[in-house]
Amino acid sequence: MLASHGRLMWYDTITGNVTVLHDGHGVHYGVFPGEFDAQGGLKSVWNVLRPHNWHPKSSEEHLLHLDVTSGTELSRVVIPSRFTHDAVRRGDTVFLCNTEEGAVMQLSYPSMQVVHSSVLFTFKQHVNTLAPLEDNELWAVLHNLGQSDIVKLDMATNPPTEVARLKHVGNKAHGLVLWHQLFVVLDSAMGRLVTVDPYSDGRVVVIWQCPSQQVFLKGLVVVDDVAYFGVSRSLARSKRADPEADSELAAVDLGLGALLWRRQVPTRGLLNIVAAPHLGESSSYRALYVHKEDDTADCTLAAHLAGKGCGGGSGSTSSSTEPDVRLDDVSADKEVAGDTRGHGSGGAAGTFGSKRLRAGNASSVPAATPATQLGRAGAGIQDGMRGSDTGTGQQEQHHRRQQAADQADQVKSSQARGRETLANDLSVVQTTALLASLGFEPQVSGHWHSGLPRLDLAVKDSPEAWKAGIQLPLVQLDVSALKAKVLAMPPAMWEPSEQRETNAVVEGRKDNMDKYKPGAKAMFLVFSDQSTRNVYRYPYYEYFAAELDALLEQVVGREDMGKVVRMQLALIQPGGVIKIHKDMGGYAKKAHRIHVPIVTDTAVAFEVCALLERDSHGRIGNQVVPEGSKQCTRLTMAEGMVFEVNNRVLHRVYNRSPIGRVQLVIDIAESPRVPKKLKAGTRCNYVQAVIVCPNEQ
């Protein structure tokens, strides 16, 4: 169920069908279930309806009681609240956040009479999400108009008292869903889906980063280890109810950190709440699981509303929460500053289900300067599951819970291994934001099987190639194994004379190298002609195969590893330069250029001259562009940072450091190629952009 600034609607993630329940009468927020029928099918739902806070004509806010199929209004209750942002249910109590007054209200279900109201926060703290995870315990997200906190409240005291606080969990954060001992939260203003660990040190781990810049995330539900949440354009307050401003719904596999899909949905305004009231009252604050009888079971929304959830019979057994988790040990006056580190893919993705996270593909680094530890809060975790499933069904359910719990453990415990998002590197964020402000925001079209995004090749191949974007940050990798191999190899392997004997060479390209890349040396591992139809694998590839294959799989996924058309290790010696140029061949038009720094230094500068490219349409002739020109932007390229770079735009490199800079450079197409293996000592010729080798003459 989606609640937006324009309407309340059902969205079936399987069929894509939309059913509008309420439309055009105000802003919709919190959602929770009302009545169920004898078969367990949901009959009614409650929803907050309030005036838009931009020049409102009324200040009266309501809880609407609606029929879930027709949208017929069954009843309406006026609530003494202003700027309400959430309403959730736990048993016979409804918790509501009165955001303007900073109050947490308790209402009696189903009468909706106010039982208690306590002013606990300020308007600036902007309480926006409530999660009653235990009796007499309530977690709340404080937006804070910036750096956000999560607080735990003891509701048994009068007034309720704050007993724990997790600091700096995001920027203008929303949402809180308990998923396998982690809080899943939206770092809304940064466009990030994160987990917050309340059990140890409150660390924040980025699961997924939206590649688009000016977006805002709101609304969160977790079902079968997949997070569903809203992705909206960042809009001025006056535009948030614009009927033309539809939002997107995104689905991210929490185990893989991979985007399954992003779909535009007709919200007619900013998307505020994503919920699954047909699966249970806790859908907006606890992860839920759907019990699927078999692969042919009907799991559509219509089946659930009819009480036939995935063929499981009554609604009481069609879904369940995770094992009951208590957070008893997160208490006292403990505070933790969240350390935002990366995990998973930095972008969006292919088609995954809930799969086990591969070891080494996650990284969660302890906080650099942790405050007081929260301590272990796992007491009270029960081995049993809620619900009444028995026998095989219960065993299967337990297996799924255990598998997902393993995923969460790997998210939390992998130490500086495998992939990290670049979303937390300040210099990367600043550079990306600068390029976007100049009109060079990355245009993403499709994703690798790893889950990482890729630039739009059609735009890159256009006369205005810069419109595809300049740089697409992908992921942070551990490249230590390849680095060690490079540093330990015989230095002669860089020399053309040695490569003629022990590798393979393509004659006829020396003039081009001397013109644009004086002081640079290339070690080709895979090479193609300009059409990219003919691809050759060089003998030196085998020397680095184990390290290359491990890295390549993490960047593009095993399924896409056969699409490489060119690959080289590029060495720029101290004081060396690669002069300003852009790549023009078919390999640049038909493939994605990926850079992986292996050995580098802060005095190495990789500059992309996008403004110069745009203003001159790439025709600069003999124009001298001084180092540090404002027409060029320096990209951050630290060791292990993986980027896609638009090599159809003017770029250059300076090595002002005392060491040789080594970069792994990969050109990868979107369709497979079958490389021909060359023997050591093979000498091919480059004739009119076509490679001709001895056995082909």
C-alpha cells in the first residue's frame, strides 16, 4: 500500500496493477490494518489524512477507516494532531506522531480515543517514524532537518523517558524496520538505504546508494528480505502534491545490496508511506515473510486480500514476522555516533531473488571513534517463529530465517573485505555533486549482473557524449592481491622488448601512443579491433588470471565476465602524463570504460575536461589547456575505487608523485564476445583499425 501527497493506493508488485482507494483530498501518511474476515483476508485499513502544509485551507487532521477493495469510507475520526507523519498499530494501541508539537500520542484501537499524549521533542527534531517493537518500548526516528537520530522510549513511565539514542544515522532519515537484529533505515536526503546496528556500536552500513543525485527516499517495508521504498524527486514544498510528480517504488535485496527494480508509480505527489497491512499490523516496523506453498502459488495482492496468501489458506498463516527479538540491553543513557561505512553495491541492479550474500562481498568497518558502546541486545531472541505452521512448513520457514540471519551476520561482521560503496567517501560525493551541478549527472541505463549500474551507451555514442555523464562511482574493492602481484612481477614485463617475446604485440599503434601517452607503458591483457567484434586474449592475462577474475566478478558479475573487449594494466611513470584526448574508436562507443586504481598516490591527477568538451564540442585543435584549468574537473581515484568513466569526453592524467601509477583499465560491452587466445611471441598488425594476426593472414 502506498500513501502519497496525492492519494492512497494499492500497488501489486507482481502484476503492476494499481487500485486507488482515496484521491485528491489531502496528504496521506501512516497506514495500519483494521478488520480481517474469517478467512484472514484484510477487510479495512486506517490511514492518516491531513491538509497539505503549504498554505493549508484547514488544520483538521483525520484517521480514515476505508474498505480495502472499494475505498469506501467506513468512518472518520478527527485527531488532535498537527503535521502528523506516522501512525502505527500494536495490538489495541495506535501510536501517532504529532510532528509539529513534538508529541507521541497513544490511541485506543478501534475507538481511536486518545489515551495519552506526551510532548517529547521539538518541531525542529521533526519526529517522523514510530516503531513499537516491544510492549512499553517505542523507537522513534528524529529527522532533525539534517543529521538524524533514533531514540528508544520507555512508554511505561509518565511521561515516557528516553533510554537510548543512536546518533547520526542519516541525513533527514525516515523509516525503521527491524530486520534480523538490524534496523533498516532510509538515509533520505543522501538517497541511501542503510542498516543501523543497535546491538553493538550503532554503526551505519550503506546497503544501496541511488545513482541519481537529487532524490529523496520515504516509505519503507521489508518482505522476504527485500526492502521496498519510495524514490521521489527532491521537490520544493509547494510542489510535493503536484499531480504530475509521480514517484518511483524501488526493491532492494538486503542480502545482496542489489536493486531488483525501480518502477514509476502513479502517486500524484511525493510518496510518503510504503506498507503491507494485508500481511500484518507490524508491516511498517518489522520485517515480514510470506509463506509460499510452492512455485505455482498465487502470491498476487488479490490473493492475499482474499485470505489465500500464496495458497496458504487462512491469512493467519499466510505471513509472519521474524523471530521475536527483544532489545532489552539497549537502554540507560547510552549514545552512539553512527559510523557510515559501505557495503554491497553502490548502484542498482539486475534480477536477483533473496540469495545468500557471497563471502567477501560486504564490508562493515567498526566506527573510527566509537562513543559509549550500546552493548549486546540479543537477549530474548526466541528460536521459534510466530504463527502456527508445523512440520515441513515450519522447517522451511526456519531455514529461510536462518539463511537471512546469516546474510545479516555477514553484513555486520565482514571486516574490510570485498565490496564497499563509494557513497561515504566525501571527495567522491563532492565531485559527483559538482559534476551534477554543472549538468553532467550520470545517465544510467541497465545494470551488470553484479547489481552495479552502467552509463547509457546510446547517449555516450551521440554527438553530445557528455550528456551521458562523466563519472559513475561504482564500488570500493580490496585490490591488495593484484597490487602485490604487480609489484612482485619482473619489471621487464612492462618493456615492449620483453612483451614481444613473452606476451603478444600489435604493431602499428606506436605513433598514437607516443603522441598522447609519453612516459606511459601499457601491458595488454585483452585487446580488440575498433569494431570490438574481434577480441584477443594475451598470454599475460594468465599471469594475473586469479586476481583479475576475482575483481571482475565483483564489478560486473560472473554472467558478464565474457563481455570484456579490452583490458590493460597502464603504468604512468613519475613525472609522466597522458595528454588531453578523447577515445574515438568503436571500443569507446560500444563498451563501458571501467577504471580500477591499483597503485596510486594523491599526487596523481585524473582530470576530465567536460566543460571544455561541451563548449568546444571536443574540437580543441592545438589549444593549450593549463593544468588545473577550471574547464577540467579532477576525479578522485584512490586505490581500489572502481569507476565507470566516459572516455568519449576529453580527459588527461598527470603523475606528479615519486612512484609509478598503475591502473587496471577495462572496456566491457553489453553483449558477449569469444576471445581468441594468442600465443607468447605473437605479433599482429593493426591495419585500418583491424587486427591481423599471423594465423589469420
